[in-house]
Amino acid sequence: MRDDLPALAAEAFGYGYPLLSGLTAVERDVTTSPFNTFTHRRGLATPGPQSTNANVDLLHSTAQLDLSGGPLWLRVPATGGRYHVVQFIDAWTDNFAYVGSRSTGADEREYLLVPPGWAGREAPGAEIIRMPTMVATLIARFACDGPADLPTVNALQDGLSIERMYPQVPLDGLPAPQSGVPDDVLFFETLRRSLAAFPPSPAERRYQRRFGPLGLFERGNSPYTTIPRDVRNAMREGLERGRDALEEAATSEHASLVNGWTNDLHTFDYNLDYFEVGTMDTPEWTVPDRDQAHRMRAVAARTGLWGTHAYEAVHPTVHKSLTGERLTGTRSHTIRFDQPPPVAAQWSLALYDAPDSRLVPNELDRYAVGSHTPGLRTDPDGSVTVTIQHERPADEAAAANWLPAPAGGFRPVLWMYHPAPAVLHSEYRLPPVVPG
């Protein structure tokens, strides 16, 4: 047995974690909705166990794709200028395409999604998007201005469609690990099967060769059903090391602080190989080092699976006031925007309880204020002041911009969709939370 096997197994855990984490989410989804169909969230988020970090001004539609049966037609409806995006994510959790307001506009569009290695004909009237892996995820997001806007947005969701080019061809679905593999090395068996089903780019395949001694590229019967005890122990040790390292990285503070706000613009910049419509293959939005990209991808899968690049949306958060105190509803706080946050689409300041990050029940059923809030007050100098407190403010101007807080801890999140260059270049300074 090689002396470095535990270290190699730990590295393989971090490398393979995003792939298996994403596929686990895909498997969960297809138990309730088949591949190549959209599932829609029809209502706006409300307080409850499912409201953790929830978007309060968007409706989501999700589709898990299986292209093993051939290309798929995707139709996206005209949106009339409403903010929307369809995000494309491969099996490795890399964002490789975006269609929508920022990248392709508001008109109705048709796309031909083709599997790896496809060499078919052009598609008149449709743009081809090449999929890096046979399984992929689509997440469509539509802006929604409140309950009265739901019928319109639901109709847009219904305008999304996926059609198979060859509906008679059976689908492969997701690979399953071989039976008889001990539980403590099942991660590596699942990774072995998934690596074979969803090979990455040529550059990544060259990188993967280092994991050969772990048996991850063995074909046919699993090498882990008869694994020697010392090798099994070494791989189990590496698995534990890898998990510990990922947890440490996931809980470390990586983003810069501006007036107490945490804002990491480059969390999802780890895709280095596949860039279709709507993505930016530039040094600013790609990580130059492949090892660093793998670490970032693992942390992103652990802390924010399937998030978007910052050039599509950013959502900084703040945990402390200007004076360094943790935010609680025991006192009033204000956030004064000298000018509304610079975005090409829309912005909203949402509030979640702490530490659970759930929406807060309140008398207004208001969970955010922003560019689409009816009656939002703007001061004569163009500034916007948001009052955050538990009780309704007595002052009517403050009440118009009131964001209700719980009696206990809370944290605001500023959602900015299609942020302006000033945000992306860190020229826009987020205002502090000022205690009253």
C-alpha cells in the first residue's frame, strides 16, 4: 500500500464532492418529477422551515436534464422586459450558460441543447447550446412583484418547455453504485461510477490521473468489494480528513468586509473549461489555478449549491452594525442608501432571522423592501432609508420603508440582479447598518 493513500483519498473527496453533491440533488428531484420536465414553484416564499435564505421576489422553475437519449428543444417565452434568467449547470456544478434578460434579452427564444460529442446538423431558428455532461440542471428565475403578479409569472413559467428530439430512445438516468461495497468506502464507489458516466473536460481528465491508485478508474466490477483491510482503512482515514478539511474551508471567512457587509464576488468562478451563451470567459471571472478552482467548487457545493456568477446576481449579507454589535430586534436600525443600489434589473433588501436564516412572520407579510416595493419613499436627495425594527415605526415616512425584524437576532441580505459594473468592480460601497 502507498504511504500517501490517505492524503490522496482526502484530495479525491474534495475533488469529487461537488459531483456527488449535485447528483444527489438531481436524484432527489427526479423522484417527484421525471427528467426533461420543469417543476415550478408557483407561490412566493413565506416564513417556515423551507424559507431558509429564500428569494422573496423571484419564482423558480427547475428541470433536471438527461441527454443520453439525444438533443432537447428548450423554449423560453417572451417576458416583456421582466427580469428573468435560465441558468445551466453541468453535473460537476459548473455554470456554463445563462439565457435571459442580461444575456439574450426579453424575446421568445428557442434553443437546441445537444449532448457531449454531438455532431448533428444546425438547427434553423434555434441557438445550439453544447452541454458538457449527459446530465445537467436548469434553474429558471422570474421576477415577481407580489401576490397580484403571480398569475402573470405563472403563465411565464408555463411558457417554458422542453421537448425531446428522439422521444422513443430510452434514457440512461443516473449511475448506481455496485452492491456489496462496504459503507465506509461507498463514497469512492459512487464516485467511480459517476466519473465514468460524466467525464469532465480533457484538462480535467489529465488532472484526474493522480487518483488512479484509489481505483476510481477501474472498469467493470468494483474494486472495493474485495478491498484489502489496510487499503480500506487508509481510504476511510482519507475520507474523514477530506470531510474535515471541507468543513473548515466552508466555515472560514473568505469574502471582504465593507461596512460590515460580506460580499464575495467570485464564489462561482471555478468553471475553467466550458463557456456557452451568457458566460464570461475572461481573467476577471475565472480562477487561474486549477487546484484553487477545485477547492472553491467544493466549498460552493457545500455552502451554496447551484448559485450564479456575480455578474448575474450578487447577494451580500451583514451580521453586525456600524458599532460592531450583533443585529437584534431589541433596538431600531437604519440602512441609508445614498442612491438606490446600481443594478440593470432590480434590487431588494430582505431580512432573515439569525441563526436559522428564515423569513420572519410579521403584520405586513413584508419580507423585503426594494425597487418594486409599492410606496417606497425616496428622500429629496435621491437617497432611500430603510428602517429595521420589531415594532411598526410611529413616523409614517419610516413606516413606508419599514422592514419588520424579529424580536431576536436577524441578518439583512441585499439581493442585486444584473448588478452594474460599479458593484462588480467593488466601486459601490454598501452602507452600514446604523443602530438607533
